[in-house]
Amino acid sequence: MKIVMDGKEVAAERGQTIVEVARRNGVYIPTLCHVPALEPAAMCRVCTVELAEGRRSRLVTACNYPLRSDAEIHTDTPLLRQNRKVLIELLASRCPGSETLRELAERYGADLNRFPAEDRQCIMCGLCARVCERVGGNVLALCGRGVEIRVDTSFGRLSPTCIACTACVQICPVNAIRFEDVDGERRVIVRGKEASRVPLRRCTSCGARFGPVIDLVPVLERAGESGVPPFNASVCPACSRRNLARRLAERHFEQHAVEPRDAGEES
């Protein structure tokens, strides 16, 4: 299989997506809704490239298009730059102030003030809902239809099944989701509204609050990591590391302890 990307033949395996091939060969293709840990969904469309297979040439989304035959790919043509520019401008109107969109705008010459700001604090990439389905408790989902579609909890209420893993916070490309630990609870805030409140454990060693009070067994099973050993749920990570360091130090000194000398032994 011969793959030519931006005029240069690149290494590729059958079934790999265009984004995978590009990243493997150091070719930049912008993405907002794609992370390797999740199945591609092609929600943001900024990864669109020009693909020529045989006599047929068309625009395809690079994150979810698998390569199965000889192809020529262009990732940065004037048409693609113009398309990405307009997409960035539209997304920026939904989420003004996003540092990620500002960086993309500088790269493609987009005008962040071209469209009236809607300030919906979301670009509808769907990453938070997908990672919540994979790791969390199916708390977040895409709700509504058409222009009213949004990320929300069931019935827009505080979720009783959230595990406060904050995977949605970490994966959001525009930092529209955040969490805060207040009064012994972890609160997940989506689009300016509280989505859940989960109690935090109290460390039996130092008394500090740390991870949420949840059962990790089903979470690890959903994530395909059922073999992970249980953690010490009563001690915070800082105290756990301190205790481990102390045990390692004690074991080291025990192994290299100096034997006491007899009274008559020469020094």
C-alpha cells in the first residue's frame, strides 16, 4: 500500500486512520474531538483533508477514515485552510476565551470576532460524554436536538451516579468543564452549572480530604483494567507515598546494618 502525504511517501499500515499515519510521520493535522483512547467520532471536522484514491478526489475527516489502498493525501491546501478558518471562527463564537481556539486562530488567520458570541461554553466535540460512558457513570450525554443540542446530565439535575473522576475535566479541549473541592465535597461544574456533588474521603493519617467516596471495582472493569490491585482507601496519596518511602528506607538500612563489635576487637 503506497500512501503519499503532502508529496512525500510515508509509512502506513492497512486500516490505520489518516490521523494515525500523520502523527506517526510527524505531519500536523489539527483535531479537537479526537484522543487516541476513544473511538473517533468526527464531531469537530477541523481534521478534514483532501484524499485522492485512484481517479476519485474528495474531502474526508482524517480522524476516522481508515486507509485500505493506495492514496494521495493533502493536509494543508488553501481550500482546507479556508475551511478550517471558518470552522474555528464558528466554534469560537460558541466558546469565546478558549486558549485552544485562540492558538488555532493564530495558525489559520481566523477572526475570533467575525460571528456574534453565543458563549455556550461548549463546542459540542462530545469528548466528555464519550469518556463518561467509558470510564465514569454515564452521567454526561448529548441532550436536545438541532441547534438546541447540549451536554447535560439526565433531566438537567444533579447526578447521583457521578464518581467525580474528573475525566471530563481533563479531556475537554476548551476547558469548559471544571471541578472544585468545597466543604468535603467534589463538585463537577459543566457549562457553569453543577452536574454532581460527591463526598470526599478523609485521610486517617493527616486528616486531609482527598479522592471521592466511590467503589472503583466497576469503574476499572468498564475501563478494561480489572487487574489493578485495590488502593488504600483510608490514606491520601501524599501520606501513602510518605509511608512507602519510610518502609523502603527502613528496609534499606536493615539490609546494610553494621554488626556491633566485640569489646576487645581492634578499631
